[in-house]
Amino acid sequence: MAHLQQEELQTERDAIGMYVVCKEHVELAIDMFVDEYEDAPDVVDLKETKFSDWDPPVKCKECEKKAEFLVV
């Protein structure tokens, strides 16, 4: 049940232009963000940033590799 809720939250975040991706997919996430919002995103290194009330997904949005960046 908790896993389903996490997937629903991830889908909601994707809908508002938040992409959690591995290093390999950063450029793709930036391109998708720019295509959707016609603006440059912020890229956050998840290794250097901690969130007080949100745990980012551990896997890339595009593949099964470890998530390393937040594009928002």
C-alpha cells in the first residue's frame, strides 16, 4: 500500500515538472522541462542536498539506476 502511495506521489510530482534522474538522464530531463515550461530548470545534486519533509525516489524516472539529480 505504501509503495502505491509513493508511486502516486511520484506521478503527481512528474505532473508539476519535477524529474528525479540518474546522471545518464539529466540532459533528457532538462530537455523535457524546457519543452514543457520554456524555461531553464534548476538541477539539484541529491548527494549534496537533504530535504526535511520529502524523501526523493531512489531510482531514476527513466531507468532502474540510482537517482542522483532532481531537475525542477
